[in-house]
Amino acid sequence: MSRNLIELLTRFDAGAGAPTALDVLKQAVDDHGEVTDDDRRRAAELSGLPEATVHGVSTYYDDLTQPRGARHVRVCTGTACWAASGSDAHVAAAVAALGVGLGCRSDDGALSLGETVCLGFCHTAPAFRDGETVDAGPGALDRIVAGHALPAVEPEWESTLAEPVLIRPGDFSGLRQALAGLTPEQLLAEVQGATLRGRGGAGFPAGQKWSFVARNPAPPAEKFIVVNGDEGDPGSYIDKYLMEQNPALLLEGMALAGFAVGAARGFIYCRSEYPRSKPALEAAIARAVSAGELGENILGSGFSFHVEVREGAGSYVVGEETALLASLQGLRGVVSARPPFPAERGYHGKPTVVNNVETLCNVPFIARHGAAAYCELSPGATPGSKLICLNERFVRPGVYEVRFGTPLREICERLGGGLKDGAPIKALQIGGPLGGILPGSLLDTAFDFAALAAEGCMLGHGGIVAFDDATDMRALARHLLRFGAHESCGKCFPCRVGLTRALELVEADAPVDRGRLEELLETLEVASLCAHGGGMPAPIRSLIRHWPAELGVA
Amino acid sequence: MSTPGVKLTMDGAELEVAPGTTLLEAARAAGLWIPTLCFDDRLAPFGACRICLVGVEGAKGPVASCTTEARAGMVVETQHALSRRIARNVVELVLSELPVPPAPHTELAQVAQRLGLDPTAGPAAARWAGVTHEPQLDHRHPYLALQHELCISCGRCVRACDEVQGAFALTAVGRGFHANIAAGLGAGFAESSCVSCGACADTCPTDAISERLLFDLAAAPDHRGAAR
């Protein structure tokens, strides 16, 4: 991230509440369907960024680059929607029924069809979006074609714990207790003692991140809590559930983080693919502020904490923390090399905690019950509990709170009820597109960091996508690498070129040279700047290992 | 009173460097060669090309030397076999994206050669050959020519314009394989805040941006016309 640009932004924004360039550009698309040079000049003027920089922003995000007609329909090309038929049949059906090509606008400008990943309605795939309405599941396309889209049903949620940590409506009781009885140092010590691991995928200890910011002597106005709500993993709708159905729990966790590290301001970065998140979060903020649970002098404690919501514009890599910070400030959502880490130079170049939504939702429990009680939740496994979500193939898809270490068989068979029509589970992709693929024969693997890593898989963010026995694994490789290549931010060379080359290898109508593919995957793993290029090889490695013949490697 | 230095071992030799020194800076000061493409010592490290990999004892894998600071007791191997093989693979990928081989005097061609690749072989010779960038020549500025198809997105021009000149006339555009650069709002240097300082052309490792005088001498006549 350019220090000069951050300096320009920070000076320009000082006290004035300037909009970000990205917000201005998004508004332009909503207003007249595309970004014009006049919009770019205006965004530059309002944000304090140079015109060229704004031009770069306008070419980065899917929401800004796809042509839009008066009516804009989007089709989800996430992995759960793909798994529903084992193909992109729903995409072809949408193109045929609407008479507009994917990524195109009709000649009269009335209708456009775009691609989006992922709408988070993986429990009732395939999903489509008509304007602000997401419709999904059986009959959705017919309704959209008829111009009568219905809002899709939200998923069911359920906890397997006697006292849920995450599936419990937030009530600010943990914050009340902490403000009344704990010093910031004591709260930090509890979170560190709980060994709360980040739930966004990397599993980094949250308490350690907090401690870096806590010991920075900057005043509260110059420290920030940034919530990573950019749940881009196709097949995941965990943070969507939390942000839309339980936003108070997240706000409580944020305020606790602010209290522990001495920060007075927080941002939630949510996704444009989840049109209901920002309104739900803003309504919850308004409720909390009017109840005195957020804002100035919270509950009379003297501690103040303000929260603002910002929305992305379509980019998977923005889920990486440095890219997220760039996007939060309205820049291109590309990855920056660390150091410096956000804890040192984050939002506006100031010390910043970046935590995933679910990570922060664990904190109210820790504040209420302490580290010891938290550590007892999953005996012999990672402390705490985890939300998982199951895709449409399952009999009972939905969001479940489980103990770490729960066998996948229990998750898939007891909670999920197995697959529809009694179909065998051919494989599971766990933890998003960068997660390995576990054959159905290994369902006795425990759902935890180390056990999954031993099978070349990862816990990731906790999304579980099942593939039934009709799935063609070469087609799955094409699906995954198409996503990977499209979403590469383009900054580091191995990912920028390598993912396109990997896609070309599996797209070709020919056997794949195994040695050549493996050396390419190794290059991506070893050299990529972030987990996108470094992680995309994992599912391909699983396919080579378990289904070499189907993948067509020779 | 001087700050105590950081002692580390590099290729078997004991070195002492100032705190904050990167492994790449330490290696260069010791006269050791590490391949780079996105690095320019006038600019802040960027970490994009990923070919400056070195081995560090105890690390999980090769690390990018341009963005890794030297720490006391580090044992570094700049000729680390895995790092070099991966660096060579990355450069092979880069050669595969250009529609034509890079000119022999360019930094890309020289780095490729030094890593044992043949920079004149052309994109089809790469083990991972595939789509290449479409030729697009922007010839509208009186002093600067921009051949988009030669851009490898190293970001050096964008950073030179930002960090050296403070003109902010350039930006990265697009993403993934289609990432490239643009001046101003994409209408070329002449329509941007470019001050014609030439810092971008000077740092470019592929001649994607070059000075017109040199370009006109070298350019093939069939390369003209297209604009971006």
C-alpha cells in the first residue's frame, strides 16, 4: 500500500468524513449503471486521491466492471451452486432463459446478466439475484424470468452445545460485565488465556494480535478495530448468518476488542454480495447506540466506541487483511507484503486489529465466563466452538455450532442427515476454495486444525461443501481454478500467471502432464505472496492424490 | 553512539548489518547476487515478483529477501536450491505471458539468462505456455511509448511516479492475468498528470514503457497504431 496515498487520504479525511473513492464509484454504478470518466474525476475530488489511482480502483472490482442494464440479474457461480448439479447448468439456463450472455447487457439496455461469487444461499442453491432480491433453490430462475423474484429463505441454525457461544443472541451482557469488573489488561489476558484462534481461515491467535495494538501508546482515536466480514469463500454463509441474524453479538465483541486494546473506532467491512448485511448491521448499531451500549461513554463507563459499516464491491482477495484495509480506504483491493503488519500500520497507517466476524463473536462469552470455561468447551481440542455450514446437497443444510474435534461423520450424517436421495458423499471441500478435498471414505477425520491438516485439508472458515457420487472431478478442478484465476489480485507474479496456466492445463481437452502440473502447484505454494495463490493448489493436490484417473493426470 | 548491528550468517560468512536492513540489502552489500524483477533500490520494497527467494534456517520455506528484515542469528542461504528453482519457474511463467521475447538489453532478459532460461526462445517454449497479452501500443505522448503487452505488473513505474516524482500519473489496472498499467484515466500520458520525467521508463524492466527516441529506433513498423 502506497504510504503517500495513505497520507493523502488521511489528511483529506481528517475530521471531514470524506467518502472513499470506492463508495463514490459504487454509487455511480447504482445511479447510472456504469463508471464514467466524470465519475472518476468526481471520486478523485471527493476522496482526495489522484485521478489515475481512482481509475485503477474502477477497473479492479467486479461490481464496477460488469455492464449493467436497467435491470441487473446475477447468477451465483459459487461452489455450492456448482455442486447442486455438478456443473454450471444453472448459468447456461439463465443465459438461455433471459436471452443475454453472461457479463453482457441487452442491446436496448433493459437487462444485463452478471456473475457473482458467492451469494451465501448455499443451503438452497442454485442462487440468483435480481436487483436487491436474492432468490434461490427450485423454481428460482423461473420466477426471475417471470419478473417475480421471491426472497430466498434464510438457513436454519442450531447449536450442539448446552450453552451456545455463537448461536445466542448478543445482549451486551459480556460488555457490561467487563466494563464493570475488568481492566483492559485483564480482558486482554482472558482472551490470550482462552487461546482464541482466528476463525477467518489462518487460525492466528487473536489475543496476540490484540496485544501488539494494546501496547502501542497511540491514543484511542488513532487505533482501530476492523472487522473482516468479507466472507468470500464460495460455500460459506457463517459470517452472513452472524452479521444478519445476530449482529449485536458482533458489535459486543468489537466493543470488547476496542476496550481491551484502547481503540475508540471500528469498521465492519461487509460484502456487496450479501445485500442484507449492511442494513442489518446499521440497524443493530442504531439500536445499540440508543441503548447506550455503543457510542459515547458506553453504559456510563467512560469508554467510547463508534462503529461504521462499509461494503465491498466484488473481490475475493479483499478477504486477505492487507487487501481488506486497502479496500476499506477505497483503494484497489490488492495484497501488500507484511511487515508492516496491520497492528503496526493499518487503517490510515495507524495501529489496527483486523479480526474475522466469527472470531469477535467469541469474545462476549470469554468476557462473561472467562478463559477457563472457554477452554473446556471442546475437551482435548482447539478451545471454543466453531460454526460450520452445510450446502444444499445435505438433507438438513444450515448453520451449526459444533465443538472442535467433532468427527466429520457426525457433522455430515447426524446433523446434516446425509445427502439427498441417499446419495453417497463422494467428497467434501472444507474451509473454502483454498481447502483440500476429503474423500467420503475419510469421514472419521476430526473437525479440527491439526486433524484436517494431516489429510491435506484445512479447517479454514468452516464452510463444508459436499459433492455427490455423480461429480466429475476434472470438472471440479476446472470450476475451482476458474474461480482462482478470476480472483487473483494480480500483484504477485506466480499467482497472476500461474493460476491462469493451471486453469489452461485442466481446461485443455487432453491428459494433464502430472510432473508439469505438480511443479506449477509447487511454484504457487512456495512463491505466492498471499494464501490465494499459496492455497489454490491444495484442492488440486487432493484431486491428484485421490482421483488421478478422473483428473486425467498422466 | 551507534546502534548495535544485527549479526547474521549469509552463505557461510558472518555479516553485521544495521537494524532494519533487509536480507536483499545485506546480500547486495556483501556482493551476493539475488534475482529480482520488482525491486528498485530507489523505491520501497514491494514483494510482487517473488523471485528474490532465499533459504533461512528454521523457516517453513523460502522467504522473499526484499521484504524480510535481517534478525540476529539468522542463517541465510542465497543460493538455496529450492528457492532458485522456484525463482526460475516464476521467470519462465513471466516469459510465457509476453507475446514476444523481451529485448536482450532488458532486465527481464538478463535475469532470465542468469537463471539459465533462454530469453529469446519465445512464449511457446515455456513449460507452461498459454494465452499471451494482446499487443497494444500507445504512441500518443511525444517522449514516452507504452507497449502494454510487455507489462509484467511489477509496479515499478507506478511506484516511481508516486515515490520519486510524486506525480501520481500512473496506476495499476485490471486484475489477475489481465493486470496492466495505465496513465491518468487511461487516455495516455499526455492526458494525465505526467510531467515527462521519464522515471517510469528508466525503471521499467521490460521496456513496456520506453523513451520514444529509443523506441522509434528499435520499433518494428507493424507495431504502430493501436491505442489504449
